[in-house]
Amino acid sequence: MLNWLRRRSRTQPSADADWKRISLRIEKDRQNRHQALIGQEQVVSQIEAILFRHDLIGINFEENTDEYRAEAETITLRRAEAHSVDDVRRIAHQEFVRWFDEKLAGPEVRFDAVAQDIWRVFEGDGTT
């Protein structure tokens, strides 16, 4: 999307305004998540590590350990909805569809092992 907006800005002045608007929204959303997650930073970090280790999207290049932070944050924000591993699988899948897309996320069944690991974190075990 970024490249599309940059190309568009060369031919359409409104693209700069679009990019600024989108950037501001992204930053505001990030700040809102950060505020809502105060006190849950350890849970977010554990889930982020789980997502990075399982790497369902294929973006683990060993150095970019924060690539799944936003997904870990939004999964953690939905913790109250999780009453079972099945709920966690559904939530994780929905968040990956939201952040990436349905094709990249793949079928919900791909999230079985991730859901089991996240459920242990949610249950307080913390082993990942």
C-alpha cells in the first residue's frame, strides 16, 4: 500500500494527504492499543514470541522479532473472549485475517498449535 500511495502522489496530489491521514490513524491505533495494554506487557511479549516462533505468515528473519507485535496486542486485547483453546484459535485467525488477509492467514485449523500455546499463557502457565 505504501508503494502505491507513493506512486500515486507523483501524479495525484491527494495521495500525500491520504498517506498522512492513514499514517495518523495507524499511529493513533497503536497508541490506543499501548494504553489499553498497560500491565499486560508480559502477556503481549509472550504471545509475540509464540507468533514469531510459529511464523504462520513467513516473516521471521531472525532479526525482526517485533513483526508480530500488533497481532499479539490485538489478540491480547480480546483475551476476555477466550474461554477455551477453540476461542483462542478463532480469535488468532480473525486477527491474522484482519492484519494480513484471508489468503495469507489460511484456514483456521493452521492456528491449532498457536492457539494451544497462547491458551497456556492466558491460563497463567506462561510456558511457550
